[in-house]
Amino acid sequence: MKTTKTILLLCSFTFISFNMKAVNIQASGPVSVNWSSGEFTPLNVNLSLQSNPGNIFNITTFSLQFFVDDRAFAIQELTAFGQISVFNNVSVALSSSYLRSNSEVSEVLIFDTATDFISESNLQNDAVDGTDNYLGISFLDINDRPHYGWLQFELNSYSDGTVASRFISGQVNDAPETASTTGTVPEPTSIALLLATAAGGLLMLRSHRKRKG
């Protein structure tokens, strides 16, 4: 009886750990910007969580704003300026620089409401031409605990001065205060794997004793 209870307890913990997964972030409406010159009218990209497991998130929709402007700025003295920012939402923050695929997103990153991607026609904050551009996100739940994830973008700065940017995909971890890896789905932790192995071993042992008995 004691063995059975132990197995059930281990299995329940294992199930909880293995149930950890990413919540997909999807876009509705326009997702790309093509800019050549002059002031660009900001484009809001509306994003939503595909699910809200256990109703842990207090919001399931938010917007990013793409902004580009090549007018002279008296203070910054820039001839071209572009950024991706969170639009009117205190529950979401973006990493201060762009990440590559398989980068860790966790509390060690610096998060802010906006991240520049171009200045004077040059890509900034580790942004690169192409699709290998990720912004880490910190997404607060109903208890103000951060859930880490990522948003993927295609960013291009062309020699003729034009700029193109596009939202591709995103995910956020449904486990709070747990690191996420850009471009990948969260995997079961080593503890979860250990519990699974232990539970499986106990089940085999119990089955073997039954046969002997």
C-alpha cells in the first residue's frame, strides 16, 4: 500500500512537470513593415496568447508597435531611427537587445518597454539582417510572477536606405520564473525526468513482486 501511494505521488509530480509547455503567441492583422523614407505611421501588431492554462495570465492580448522615422532629432541627432515597443501594456516587457536562436531568456536579461533596431540606417542592439532576431519577453501572470518567452522577427536594412521588419512567431513559458530558450519549446526538467524514471522503476518492481507472489 505504501509503495502504491509513493508511485501515485511521484506520478502526480511527474505529470505536473511534464505538463510544462509553451503557450504560442500569434498575430492578428498586419505583421510586417516596409519603410523607405520620411516619417512612418506607426504600425501596431496585435498579438494574443493561444491559450491561458489555469487562467494564470491576467491578459491574453497585447500589441507591439513598429516605428520608423528619418527626420532629424534635435536631441538624439539621428537621421534614421526605428524601434519595436510594447504598446500601452505594463504586463509585458522586451529584452534590451536582440538575441540569436537557442539563447536563454531569464531574469539575467535587462527588460524594457522598447528596443531600437535601426539608427542612421544601421541595425542596432545586436539586430542582424534576416530571421535570426529574437526579443526576450517577460510576461507577468495574475500573481505578478514573470513568465519568460521570446518573439521572433525578420529585420532587414538595405543599402538603398529602405527597412523591412516582420513578426514571425512567439512563445511564452507557462511555468513562472523559468528560463526559456529562443526558438524552442520548453523541455521537461531534469527533476521531471528523474521522477519519471523513479516512478517507472517502482511500477516495474511492484509488477515483478506481484508475479513472484
